[in-house]
Amino acid sequence: MSGLTRDSSIKFLFRDTDVRGELAYLDDSLLELIAIHQYPPTVTDLLGQFLSAAVLLSTTIKFEGRLVLQAQSEGQIPLLMAECSSELVVRGIARGAEQTTSTRFEQLFHKGQLAITIEPRQGQRYQGIVPLSGDNLATSIEHYFANSEQLPTRLWLAGGQQRCAGLLLQQLPAQLISDHDQRQQQWEHLCTLADTLQPEELSGLAPEALLHRLYHQESIQLFEPQRIQFACSCSRQRCLDALQSMGPATLEELLEEEDSITMDCEFCNQQYRFERGDFPALSGAEPGQSIH
């Protein structure tokens, strides 16, 4: 790999200690997402951080499904959500944040909570909730890992209007080194070096240059990048299924008010319109195929 790596997640390992890392870069995927909505710069910056974090966290879990980060608050950003699938497909949204004026994390997410949800395609859904504390998203996520008795994990995030990025370090179960004090010393050393990283370096340096800048005295194995892309999981069929689950009586009531039922996806602005003939329970007809 050479130069800046675009829209990719890149795993790396420290060969001499039980610590793994992950880098995430979002470029076109970020631009495609924010082109759909007119967010203030501060909201775009935070959405980029949430997307980077969602990618990094999804790579720590061996599963098929999606991971969702959702912040709700009484501050200037009532809701912000980012999700990443196990195939590294991302999407995100902010609600009620059009008039955001502050740049302070505490004001933006006043009395906020962060929900981290794992939704496997098979198996049980899991959700953990922590306060949005500190002055940035990374601190809140680190508190989640610290309080949930999971592997020690640190994050560094950089938002932006054109590109966002993230770095994750995670201590692995003892394999190479069993001595507790030595493990702790190495973990703190690697994290201390990462704390010197500036946001513009995180988003602006190529992976090899960034890791050399931080860890030129360490032996690191860098893996091939995995592609990140923006796409929405909405579909006409999913919307139709949701409407039909409401029951014939409710559908009749909605169709009495209008000739058709329209559903809009907040994530991608796709609009789906359904007429009476699309609902077999009402007309006995086959579902229509048109999308307007």
C-alpha cells in the first residue's frame, strides 16, 4: 500500500505483544452520506466520528449483522446514529440538529446517552448503554468497554467535511506475554504514544506513515485493507412488509385519507409509494412493482 488509503479498514498487529489495532478511513462513503442532508459543519464532523467508531467497533466482533451507535440527548443534537454492517457497509443520520451552533460536546449532547447495539442476522440482539461523558465520543466508548469487563480498548477519532478517520487499539488475551505488570506496561506505552497523535495526522497520513510516526521502534504486521462503502438497507419490500404488518383496517383508514401511502427513508431520501393494488389483503391483486 502506498499513499492515502481511501474508504478502507486496515487491521494491524504488534508482533511482540498481545495488542491489535485497526485504522478506518472514510472518504467517498462520507461524502455520499452527507450529500443527502444539509448538516452544519459541527454535525458533519461528529457524524464522521460516529461512522469511524462504528467501523472500528464492528471489526472487534466476529459476527454477521450490523453494529449501531445511537446517541440521544437533551442538547442541540437530539439524535445521531451511525451503523456499520459486518461487510463494512455504513449509513448514518442526525435528527433535529439543523440549527446547531455550539461546538462543545457537553452542550451538543447534554444529558445524553450512547447505545451500542449489536444486531446479528442470527441470534440474540445485544445492547449496552452508557452516558455520553467527557468531551468527546471516544471517551464515552472507552467507558463502555471499561464498565462492561471487555478487553481494554482505546479509540482516537477525527471528523471532517471531506474525510474522517479513526484508530483503535485493543489488548488481547495473554498469549505472547503472561506477566500482568509487563502486559500493563506495554499497553500503557502504546496508548501513550497514540495520545500524541493529532487529528490532522490521523486523517492525513497514510497508514504506513502514521504507524511509523507512532511506533517506529515496534514490529508491526499490517494487513490488506477492507473496503468501506455507503449504502442504505431500505427497500420497497421492507417498507411493504412494515405497512402490511399494520393490518387491513389501518391500511384502509390510511387509504381513505389519500389515494396512496408514501414512505420516505430518512437515511437516503428514497421514497416509496404504495397504492391499493400493492396490498393483496385489500384487493386480492398481485403487488405492484413500480417505485416512484
